[in-house]
Amino acid sequence: STTGFGLTGIVENKKIIIGNKNFLSNYNVTSSDFEKNADQLSSEGKTVVHVAIDGKSSGIISIEDPIKNSSAEAIKELKRLNIKTIMITGDSKRNAEHIAKQLGIDDFEAEVLPEDKANIVAKYQKQGEIIAMVGDGINDAPALAQADVGIAVGTGTDVAIETGDIVLIKGDLMGVVRAFKLSKATIRTIKQNLFWAFIYNTVGIPLAAIGWLNPMFAALAMAFSSVSVVTNSLRLKKLKL
């Protein structure tokens, strides 16, 4: 077998070749008889696998990975957060284009070999982009490690889960949206806490230094500062994601 291309084997003394069109061409097998049908299936978002028996093209198999109902909504929510979405897939360009249009994905990288996913992530990083990579397979692990933030789907492989910075318990892209919303709310809360702590210290320390602030009031103000910071942080528990 050749990862990302296909595999060969012997069945009942017949040589079987299964894979994409380029894989079959390496064995001098042309699939012109099924080209029209293959193009039609690809345009419908299906992955086409070519089959050859004893060096002769014998048929095609179409595989369709059903899109979850929540995926399109997740893409819309990410756009509302001003996040650009890019799909990286090993499928054909026609297939990738169909899926991208169906879900409203901004851009896509098609016919990508597993080992090239990390290189594509690095390419966007060199352009100054901050990359969050979502993946669930063994082949996604290098890209998850390369990304600024690796988000592994909990229903995926152990390698991907161990590599990811964030692990989604459910295999639902809405979890990515919730992760972004929670991170933005957390950063906002941290900034608020730092602001109030800065105000307390800016006002309180000079007053205490010149003796205008009673030590008892200073201690009370410090305690109130800590309570206000903790209380403000606890609001994250009531955040609607």
C-alpha cells in the first residue's frame, strides 16, 4: 500500500490495483472508460476510487463521507468571529470545491499527501497567520504539532489526542466554536482583572506611602480587590457558549 494513493494485492491469482487515478497510471492503467462517471461523482462531493484487475481498468467505487448537520453552522459561527477557515484534504479538487461551497469554507487545499499537511500549516504561518489546526487522524498529528494551537477531536486517534493542545470530547465542530468563544472571554476577563488591580494599586499605594490611608482600610481594600477579581472570574462559569 502507498499512503494517500492506493494499494495492490493478489486475489485468486489476479492482480488487483485500487486507488486514485494517478496511482493506477503508475502501473500503466488508464481509466478513460470511467472518466465521465468519475468526474460526475467528484463534482457531487464523492471520493472516487479506481479499480483495475490484471492491468485493466475494471470499475470505480464512490465513497461519500456524510457531512454533520452542525458543520455548516460551525463554519458560520467561526466567520462571525472573524476567523478564516481553510480545509486541507487529500480528496480531489472537484470534491474539495464541492464540500467547501456546501459548507461555506473560505479556501481549501486539495490532493494533499498526509506528510504535506504540516508544510501547508507552516506556509500560512510564514505569511504571518496564527493557525489553529483541527484534526483527528494519525496523519494530522504533525500538522497539529506545527500549528500555533492544535485542536484534536476526542473521537479520533490517540496520537492526535496526545498531540493536540485542546481536546474536544465530542466529534462536533461546534466544540471548536465554543473553544474560541471561551478563550476570547477568558482573555477579556484577565484584562479586566488586571485593569482593576492596576487601579487599586495605583491609587492605594501612594496614599498608603504618605500616610493618608489607614492600614485597616488598606487591608480591607486589598481583600476587596482579591474578592472582586475572583468574582469577576467566576462569571465565566455562567458564560453561554
